[in-house]
Amino acid sequence: MADSPVKTPSHDAPLVDIKNLTKYFDVSKPWLARKLEGLPQQILKAVDGVNIQIRKGETFSLVGESGCGKSTIAKLVVGLIPPTSGTITFDGKDTHDKENIEDIRPRWQMIFQDPYASLNPRWRVFDIIAEPIRVFNLSSSTQELETRVGELLTQVGLSPEDGEKFPHEFSGGQRQRISIARVLSSNPEFLVCDEPTSALDVSVQAQILNLMKKLQRELDLTYLFISHNLAVVYHVSDYIGVMYLGRLCEVSSADELFKNPKHPYTRLLLDTIPDIDMSGVERAPVAGEVPNPIDPPSGCTFHPRCPFANDRCKTEIPEFSGNSDHPVACHAAEEGRLPDTNNG
């Protein structure tokens, strides 16, 4: 796929630079079973040629339906799983070069989706938060460690006395605050946030998002934010990438994406956001189901669900085109077949 990220000015190199990232999973039956049954090898292309640039202090969000590859990218970026191909560069250093790991690892962390599963239930909160400090030798004494953990708990809206409690004694929102305190304990510069609010109530979601924005301003943090909810990412994002079946289909600044969505899939996703203003504008929720990623449709993989698809869409994979600040991979957009829209 052609290069797809929003272009970064030459004087401001990206902190995180992802180039042609792919991750394929072999989901075939065992070799002997395939031979006996005459079955072909089956490859799931979870991530297929993704390019992203994230500048220091900014938030780049990935959105899309479940199964589009967002969380796989999150795991690839932090090194939980190796890529099939492609490169991930952090502050100019290849993250898959073992010589760089010792320097890079303390500088990034990940906030997981489920605060009920991401905290060790047998550990006290103090030990959960203190673990990265101990691992990376960031304190010189027990007193310094205790002071630092107390500061982190206060920073996320909890009390230093909460360090003596266990995770089960807290609500979901409080547990996510503990998770955030834990990732901040190693003084990171870059956080990968894998749907950090999706398991929380709506009112608590707002509190956590406001906390993350506050911490970003105070600590100059950089975020890769993963979500399926466009309404959520609008409030936290500088740039948004829309994913469908392992590929980016549109990349833009948050304001531009909401005012002038170009890809039909993005427009349909925007139609799922509740119309609080009761504008009376006719909406078309996303129709159909996500195709089987093991056997995706030919051409543009969105064409079976797209109201603007033609014969070219069914046979030719779209490449990114248009303004470099707002690229879109869509034949209909390239040919000017889409009606004008303005959500501003």
C-alpha cells in the first residue's frame, strides 16, 4: 500500500514512525490434517501495510469496528508480538534492534482495555505501581520509592493511603486510574492506550479522558489511542486514522475528519454517533457485517457494504490519493463520485 500518514514537517521529526507494518497469522489446520483433507494454507492478514507518524506531544487515534486490526497494531508497537514485516522507529531508533531495547523500554508504556484483568489481584496497589520503578532502578531508597508512589496516586486523583489496598477494593474507574499511575511510574514519553475507557461507564469514561488530557499537558506525553468510538477520539485526538480489515482507509486531523469525511466507511461510522442536537439530518448506520478477514473481498474490501461501489471497486485495491494532509484510499473519492458532506 502507498505511504499513508499525514506528512510530518521536515523540521519536526516524528517521535514514533511506523512504516509498512504488517502482521500475518497462520490460522491453518495442522499440516497433516491439511494434506489429508486437501485444504490450502490459510493466512489472516491482521495488519497489512500500515504507515503512521506521531509527533511528540500529540495524540494519534486509530478507529474502526472490532476485528479491523487496531489492537494488533498496539501490541506490535509495544513489542508484545513481532511484526511479519515493516519497521517501528521510536525517537530515531529501531524498536526491534535488541541494542536499543534497554534505552527504549522505560520510555513507553501501555494502558490496557480491561482494568479488572490488567492488575494483579494478589498484589497491593503500592507494589503494582512500584514494580516498574524497581525494575528500572528509578529509586535509590525505600523512602524515595514510597514518596514516588504516593505522588503518582495523588497525580491520578487517588490517595497515598490507597496503596495499602488490593485492586478488588476499587471501582472500575479507580482501577483504571491505578493502571495509569503504574504506567507513569517509569517516566514514559509515549503511551499506547488500547481502548482504555471502553469497559467503563459513560460518566467515568469522561473522567478518565479528562485525566489523560491533563496528564498529557503536564508531562508532555505522546499517545497512540485505540478506540471503536469516534465520539470518544474526537475529544482527545490531534490526528485520526480510520481502519478497515487491516488497512488504513483515511487519515486526517480530528477537526477535518469530522467536518469533511471522505471515505464512505468514515461517513457511515460518523452516522452512528448519537444526534444530540436533533438536527433531523437523515442517517445511514453501517450496513452489513465485517467480511471474513481470512477470505476478504477482492478489490476494495469495503465494497460489499459501500453504497457507492462500482466494478472498479470490486477488482482494484485502492491506494492513497488526495491531499497529503488528508489522504484517502477510495476509488469513489478519487473519481469524485461521492456527494459533498459537511459535519461541521
